[in-house]
Amino acid sequence: MLKLTLLALLAIFPAVIFARVNHFECVNSHSAANRPPAPAWVEVEGCSGATCNVPNGRPTVLSAAFAPITSHTALHFWVTVWLLGIPIPIDQPEGLDDACILIEGGCPVNAGQGETVATMNFQQTSPLAGLSVRIEVDLRDSNTQQSVVCGGVQVTVTAAEE
């Protein structure tokens, strides 16, 4: 009985840690006429549904799935943070300049290859805990700078646990 309970908990545990979150098109960083597709789904460590609290200054894992409609050999991520519709200047997180190593199967990414998953770490640092910001993550072709897929998530930056 204990083994069955433990196996059931292990099967449920990953779903609790990484649950799908509400995500949005990148309406802030792209015009309606030039808006790339949004991811099929997004998972953020410790978040579920509309609730997404991230500890201030701590790394958080984000995964997203997309179905490429064009082919690409070199990709990078571009992150934009918005507060009340105003872009907040940030230094781009390290390690996102080569997105190919963050995509399951790497590059090239081919049109029509089906669901493709990318996983990245991000760290949100805010001078005031409790702020709710929108983070838009844009996957771009490194050769053309064209957006491949872009999605946004609303997060509240919470005080980091000591």
C-alpha cells in the first residue's frame, strides 16, 4: 500500500511543480499586423493557471511548446518586461543568445516538425516585492531578427525566501 501511495505521489508531483499557466500573445512588443504566433502552452516552475508568483532574484524555469511554421538554423530569445503597459529596461538574461541549446532536439528547427519544446531559466529582480509584471519571451531567428514565436506571462514578484 505504501509503494502504491508513493508511486501515486511521484506521478502527481511533477504536475504540481510545473503546471500550465495562462499565457498571452505578445501584444505589447508586436503590432497586430506583425504579431507572431503564441506558444501552444507555457509552464512556469511553481505556477498554475492565472496564479504565478516568482521569488525576487531567484532563478525560475519556464518551458513552452510551439509548432514552427518556418525553418531556422540559429535562434535566440529576447525578453521584455512590462509594468502597466510600459517597457522596463532590463539587461538581457545570460545564456539566451543561443536558443538552439535550450530547444529539445536543437537546431535546425524545421517548418512543420510538430510540437517543439524550449526550456529556459529566467530571474526576475525587482526593487519592490509584490509588483505584478508581464514578461514577454520572444524566440527570434538570429539571422533575420524575425520573431518565430512570442508569449507573455503575468507574474507577481514575491519576497525571496531566506
